[in-house]
Amino acid sequence: MKQQVLGSICLALAASIWGGMFVASKYVLEFIPPFTLMCIRYLIGCFLLFSIIKVRKKPSAAKTKRDWMLLIWIGFIGYLVTISFQFIGVELSNAHTGALITATTPVFIVVFARIILKEEITYRKAASLFLASIGVVTVIEWNTQMNSYLLGSFILFMAAVCWALLSIYVKKASSKFSSLEITAYGIFFGMMMTVPFMIGELQYSSFSIPNLTVISGILYLGIVSTAGGFYFWNKGMELMEAGVGSLFYFFQPLTGALLGWLLLDESLSPQFFIGFFLIMCGIFIVTWKPKQKRPLTSSEYMKKVR
């Protein structure tokens, strides 16, 4: 029970942090291009996490070639591909759409758990996937900003797929390494893979930090969203079953929508709420389990039949 409670707190906290990440990203991206911002936030996150590892001085498990390849893969699929898609998608669409579409991640976790971990796909899981997909189609504003908005929505959808894949491999890696190590090395490899894109990006664009608000946004993305959010999510996935833990992702669209409305003056259309409802129904179906009835003892059975 203690492990379940701690895992729930970690996952809810991570998802809420990322809801705010979409708002911070939307604002900071007006001054700093995507890959440059990614490198900056990863550098901050790496410095913080490896500092904690050094201070703790806990012995680390020996890493084989396969272990290094797994950590590199986590850095690639999670911290290069997924975050690139999130930043680019938010820049092309808006913050609350980014938070909502990426909330389909729990459904894809079910799919990848079947492929990689050999977990069974039930009719309930298939129904949840269908509902969430319909929700994504509904939330997209098909009649407005078709060029950038539609492309941004598709990129955000792919970010959800990639993050689900990352969550499965984090679950595998947690059998040998701590969540702190997985997060630190994953971010480090993600940063190293992002550097060439940053160099190419800066050949054609520049960035500026005009005020303290931008600095605050960068620090939020680097310390809270990167080091904190990634660690809490990985720790929660370590402590809980993937399907159950994925339920807590719903805190992300709630936080993202609320902050986007409060801070960025983004409107929430009826389509958004319909899509939100369908996606939440899909997530609820795949994660909810009916309470199992406890078998009656012999004395209880005799009382019932009397």
C-alpha cells in the first residue's frame, strides 16, 4: 500500500508539472528555437541529477553493453524524439491542445506493453484505444489554421506514441537501475543527440533572453519539468504497474488547459471538452478494474444460507 501511494504521488506530480510545461514552452519558444531550448533544459537537468547522484554516493550496478544500448535508446526515443515533437507541436498549435493530445499516452502504453512485455490486450483495452483516438480527432479544430494547427496536432500525437514506448523501456530498465540513474543518463544521451540539431538550427535563427520571465521559464523547464518531472514519472512507473500508473497522466491536460487559459489567454472550445471527455473515458476504461469480491469464509456462508 505504501508503494502504491508513493507511486501515485510521483505520477500525479509529474503529470501536473508537464501540464505547466506546455505553457512555459509556448512562451519561451517565442524567444528561443526548439532544439536550442531542449539543449539548455537538458544541460540544467543533467547538472542537477548527476550532482544528486554524486552526493548520494550509492553504488551503481555494473553496466553491460546491452545496458548502455538500453539507456541510449531511452535517451533517443524519450528525450530526443518525444520532446522534439512536443516542442514543435506546441509551437504549431497551442498549449492546451498539446497537453490534451499527449494525454493519449496511457492507451499506447497498453499497446506497447502487449508487444514488448507480452501483456494481454482485452476487449476493454481495445475499446479504450478506439475512444481515445476518436477524442483526438474531435479536439482538432479542422476548420481553422489547417496548415500549422493540423500538422502540430499530428506531431503531438506522435509524441504521445513515443512517450508510451519510452515508459515501457523505463519499466524494463528499472529492474536493474534506479530511477535517478535512468533519468540522468537518459537526459544526458538525449542532450548529446540534440546538440547537432541545435548547431544546425542556430545557423538560420537566433535566440534572445529579453527579460526575467524567459529566464524563469527556462529554469522551470530545466529544473522542474526536466529533472523533477522525468524523475517523478520514472519513479512512479517503477513503483506501479504500467497500466495502472498511466491513469495519472490525466492531470496533465487538466493543468495544461487551466494554465493555458489563465496565462496565455487561450480559449477552450466545446470541441476541446468533448475530446477531453472521450479521451478520459478511454483512459478510465483501460485502467479501471472492478473490485474483486472476497470469497466467503465457511462461517460467513453458513450465516448467509440461514
